[in-house]
Amino acid sequence: MTVLAVIDGYRLTGPAKQVLAAIGPGLGADVRLAVFQRPRSATPLIVAARRLAPVCTIRDRFAGDPCAVAQLLRHGRAADVDLVQTHGYKPNVLMSVLAGRLRRPWIAFLHGETHENAKVRLYYRLERLAVRRASRVVVMSHAMAAQAIRLGVPSEKIRVIHNACVPGPLDLERPPEEPPLVGIVGRLSPEKGVDIGLEVYTAVRRRVPSARLIVAGEGPERQRLHAHARRLDVADSVTWLGYRDDLDDVYGRMSVLLVPSRTEGLPNVALEAFAHGIPVVAAAVGGLPEVIAHRYNGFLVSPGDNASMVEHVVSLLEDRTLRNRLGVHGRRHVELMFSLPARRAALRALYAELGV
């Protein structure tokens, strides 16, 4: 069986990581990747994809390029393609236009939404309408499934398949972090709540003056967030790492991961932190309660309860034994519940459900 996986993007983002990670033994299918490409040279996403599977590029000269639509249809209707799956709002919306001509089962994946401006919000509204035409709609968490149903996606089409993570080496004997580092990893956009994270960190630093904050990620809020850090008078103790493709090194340096998001699907960053034995303090939004067991592998707080978030971060910075215990539990949780074999098995079962 051959699956055509259609993805868009420039860098190797969280959704793209999940698409590529699922390729391999146990999936029960050969995967061919169709990747939109606007610049002439290969993007970092295309370079990474080519290491794992055959890649066909869809030349996308401008928004709404009709040639890109024609290329997508041609790839989807190739004689050896048995099933098409799409990832991201552009592939999902375009495939909905072509669904009647595709003559193949189509699985639409919803990886979550961003809300930085009116144009992007419109794109995601269109995506919610588009995926109703798909044979199945895959979401990353039960919270996302409930939201999709509220927004009109037929419940009988929805399947929950959690993200997966591959744990690397774990070193609990590393020396105590000096200075202790709080980390935020994610896109610098409103839904990720990095502004909230800066406010929490400001209060943490009053209690633990040696604490420092590292922020890994890029996005449209970058300048506003830098200005916010200056207003809070913590700019000199915040390190902005920008986009990083060496996150293993970033996680290896931090004591605690802070996830102050306003909305979420099922964030890779929580799984990645657990895979490195790092406890997580997070807002209880989206799929995060499906990943974090309060007081077992991290701490969950009600959205807006910054004071509790501060208390939990401080307790972890001050108590290495607690930090290690929650970190070990988090890693075990990832190994048992969010493994690549489990994700591949769920995808394989979905393909069989569609008769391919």
C-alpha cells in the first residue's frame, strides 16, 4: 500500500516531525511525501523529508496558484497511490476542492490552530469546513475531538491519534543547573502564551533570583514579546534562542519546561521534555491534561492562575529530588503511552478501516 502524505511548511515544525516520525516499520504502508515549495531551493523541511521517503514537490508560486492545485490532483491520482492524507490548513482546504475527483480515501489531519491575525483565523475557519468532506478526520487529543464536533465536523469521521515521541538518553546524574533554567519552547504567537510565561518568570525570579529563562522559537510576536520583557525588567535574564533544530541540547540545559498556552492541541514540547526527564508546568488547556498527570509527572494549573504556576515552578527549581522524580515519571509515561509503535499501529488500523 502507498500513502501520499501532503504537507506544507518551510521548517521541520511539530506536525511535520510527526508525519516523518511515523514512516518506518510497523506502519504497514510505503509513504510518499508531497511538499509545497515556493522558494526555488529546497527548504529545510524538504531536505529532512528526503532522508526518509520519496518526495515530490508541488511548485507553489503564489497563494492560490492553480498550477499547484493541478499538481496536487495529479499526485493524488497516481496509479500506485492507495490513500491520501493531508496535514495543515492549505493541504486540507485544497484537497477538499479536489475530493470529488480524487477517487481515493482521504484522511485530513488537524494539528491545531494559530490566531495571530484575521487572515490566519479565516484560513482555519475554512479548514474546519473543508475537512468535513474527508473520509476521516484525525485529531491529536480528545479535547480536540470535542472541539471539532462543536464546530461541525461529523463525529463519526473523527479519530484520535496521539502524537508520539522517541526518548533519547537520560542523564539524571548531571550536575545541578547553574543558573537554574526555566524553558519555554514554541512558536511566538498569541495562543502559546509566551507573554504569560514572561509574567510567571518575573514572579519566579523574585523568589529564585538566580533563575534564568530561555525561549526557543520564532513567530510574529517576537518584537512585542521582547518589549514585554523590557517592561517587566527581566530582559537581561531572558535568552531568546530563536528557531532551533537542536532541541535535544536545549532540553538538556533546562530544569523545568513552562507551557503557558492559551490554547493547544497536543503539544510535542511536553512529550519532548518528558523524553528528556524534564518536568512540565502547564496550563490545563487542550490536550495537555491527556499528557500531564498532576503531581505525578508535572503540574497543571487552571488557565489564568499564574500564582499557582509560579508556586509549582519555584518548588521544582528548589527541590532537585522532586524534579528528578517527576522527570522519571514523565519519561516512563511517554514510553508507555506516546510511543512511535503505538502511533504507527493506530495509523495502520485506520488505513485498514478504510479498506486499503
